[in-house]
Amino acid sequence: MDSLKNIKIGLYSLTVFRNALSDDVIKSFIRLADTRDGDTENEVLNYCDFVSKIYKSENGLSRHVFDLVTDDENVFINRVSSSEMIPDVFSDAVENDIEVLQSLADLTSEKIKSYIKYSGFLPSYRTEKIDIEKEYMKRCADIGKYGYGIYSKNYAFYIEDGKITPVRHPDKIRLSDLADYEDEKKQVIDNTIALLNGKPAANVLLAGDAGTGKSSTVKAVVNEFKDDGLRIIEIRKEQLREIPKIMDELDSNPLKFILFIDDLSFTKADDNFSALKALLEGTVSAKSGNVAIYATSNRRHIVKESFAEREGDDIHRNDTIQELMSLSERFGLTVTYVKPNKQTYLDIVKKLAEQENIKVTDDLLAEAERFEIRKGGRSARVAKQFIDKVISET
């Protein structure tokens, strides 16, 4: 098993990609390579453990090693992302590291099994031809599209314990799934394209009636442009004070980010009100050209205003009211969603039905009207619920 031992020693020499040594597949391979020649019992034990770890990665060995390289956040990729000069010593180290990892990625199960003197069953794993150096350098050259670290494999995130954390199963909704509201969608799309192109992009408030597709629009836009370098980070209202720290972390990242705040509303006494107001002074994009805030709210003016505030408990009553209403005005772009009229609602039902290969008949549309009455009003969400009901009853 000398060839395995040579690869193991090569792994020990990793510098730029040294994080790979903490990977379970790599650690299992090193145990296998360390097995004494002729110790059949431990060769079988360690080989099968190695294959088991590969299976758990959900990819073959080649793809797993490739992902270790492309997902790694290291000193080299950080310099690439910030357009800093790359010293020759870094380039030489990267070349060596990738050569070593390539030798592991190309290692077939048949090759390893040929060393083990065992007549029983030994499992196999998949390999494929991947030119790791070529693909990695391609990603480096277009890093604003591919990203690196956790942002290379994931595109949707949330905040947990102050850390940006990937969403395991993001919503897959696409713009083509959203019926009607074409003008509203276009405003959000155009602003997002400006962000992706490095042009001034506004912070966006999607405001209006519940169930009209505000949140779905944001998620669909991200799904549409994620392959162009767009990422989304969802932030809860109580986490607003963490945004400055998040923006500092994202500032030098080559990707573009939407900080998404869903269902936003405040009371006057809410401490988060002043936090968001401070963030929206001017435009966030001017401070960090790769970040914009997108928020949704069922209220046009976001802040809940009491009759007491209107009637003047505050000596400067007009100033108080203006202060409460001014938050929504600090968004550079406000896109208003209103409940659909009867014809628009039925148009949405028709489009959703056609997407699901459901025949559109007068009886179907009449039932859709009865359904929205029972639900208390028309909306895109009610139309989707109706189609889901039809599918479930088919």
C-alpha cells in the first residue's frame, strides 16, 4: 500500500487547503493508509470505514474532494476575492495542494481493493474525472459568480447565535410560478439586476395586503439570480441590531447579498425601530455596494400608530406622527401589492391550474369564487390554496 502512504504524506504537506485534514473522509483515508501491510483484519475495517464516510457525503470520492477545495475559505481565496496580489509562495503552495488532492480524488476503489488480501465482499465507491486545478482556477477567475466558503454551495441563509447559517432546504419557488403582479415583480427584478451589476441599488419595501406574494417575490428573485452570484440572508426583527456586524463581514465578499426582513412592523416603543431607521439613513448600498435590504410588510407605514399618538399626548404631535411614518420613506423603493379584483384573482387561478395541468372550466372558476368567499377574501395565496385543494381531491 505504498501508493496510499505517499498520498497520506502528501496530505500532511497541505498548507493552503489544510482544513481538509479535519474532514471525516480524509481522516478515514489516513487511518487506512496507516494500516500495516498484511494486517487484513484492519485493512478491511479501515477500508470499509473509508467507503462508509464517502457514502455519507452523498457524492463519490472525486466530487467530495472537489467540494473540499471549492468550498474552502483560505488565505489564497481571500486574497483573490479582494483582488490583492498573490505572492508566488501562495501560488506554489496551491499548486502542490491541488496536485495532492487530485491524486486522492483519482484513487479508485478497485486500486485500493487490489492491496487487500481478502476473498469476501468489499464495497466500491464512485470516482469521476474532474480537473480540480482547472475548475478551481475557473472559479477564482469568476469568483463574483461562484463565491467561496459556505457561500459557494449555499445561497440562502439565516442568523443563528449571531452567525450566518445555511438554510438546508430553501424555498424553490421561481418567478414563473408567480401569477400576475407583473409590474411589481419587474420593479424588484430591475433593482436586483442593478445590485448584481454593481450599480446603485435601493433598499426595497414590499408593502401591501397579506397573501399577495410579497415574500414569494423576493425568494423567487433570489432563485432566479443565484447562479449569477446573488445570495439571501433572512433576518428576524429582533436581530436588526446585528446587521452592521453582518455587513462588515460581507463587505469584502465578491457576491451580492439581499438582507431579507419578512413581515416587518413596529410599535413606537420598539427598540428595533431606531436600529432599522439608523441603517436606512441614506442607502445601505452606498455604504456596502454588495448588500441591499429587502423587507415586506402588511402595513404601508410599518409602525403601528395609536389614536393616543394622533390625539396629541406628545406636545409635538405632528412631529411624532411624521417620525413614525418616516421609516417606510427611508426605503429607496416601495413596491405596493394590493388584493386582486375578481378578474385578476380568476386569472391567477387559471395560470396556477394550467401549471398543474388542471383543466380550466366554468365550474372550476365558480368553485374558486366560492372558495375565496369562505376564506374571507381574494389573494394570490388563496388562489394557490384553492389549486392545492383541487389537487388533493383529484
